[in-house]
Amino acid sequence: MSESLRVEFFPADLERSIAFYEALGFEVRGRSSDPVPYAAVRLGGVRIGLAQRPAVDPALRAVPIGTEVVIEVADVVACRDGVVAAGIELAGDLVEREWGLTDFRVTDPDGYYLRFTSRR
């Protein structure tokens, strides 16, 4: 069996979220409007579904209350440079962690917390 993971987020403004994830390098892989506005975005093997829903307080999605989504990338420095070049504000810049990996963090427009990290 070949397992995979798809995460679903619930943005208040689908178009704003699509623009954000495209700026991160994700590609829109599908869209629909029934029963709610929805888009599927993908970056390599990372798949995120975006289903528009009413706004909630972004603090409810923030770490440590919410969930941190960790995305492993081949070149974390190049990924970070691309994110910054796209004009996305970092929640945390590159840090070498004591467990041997380097990462940076961003928060999407609805408060979802993403950590981009190097691979082992």
C-alpha cells in the first residue's frame, strides 16, 4: 500500500488562499463550487484541500492551540528565499534546530501554521 496524506483547510476567502498557496509554489489541481467553493492545491506530494467556510478567529488555529503542518523540502534555503521573494511574511526565519534540521515558518491568511523543513 502506498499511503499519502491530504490536509483540508477552511479559509474564509478562497481566492485569497489560492493566491497565498500559489505564491508558496503550490499548483491548483482542481476547483469546484458545489456544495461550497473548493480548490485542491499541490506542491510535490503535499496536497491541501481548501474549502471556503465562514471566518474564525485565526488565534484558534495558532500554535500551540492549533496544528503545525510540517512540509519537508529538498532545499529549505531556496524555498525560504522563494517565499520571501514572493512577498510572504515569515512567522519565523531559518533556524538550525538541535535535532539536526533547519526550518522556517509561515502563517497563512486564515491562521494555519506551516513549517518548511529540510530533510534528514
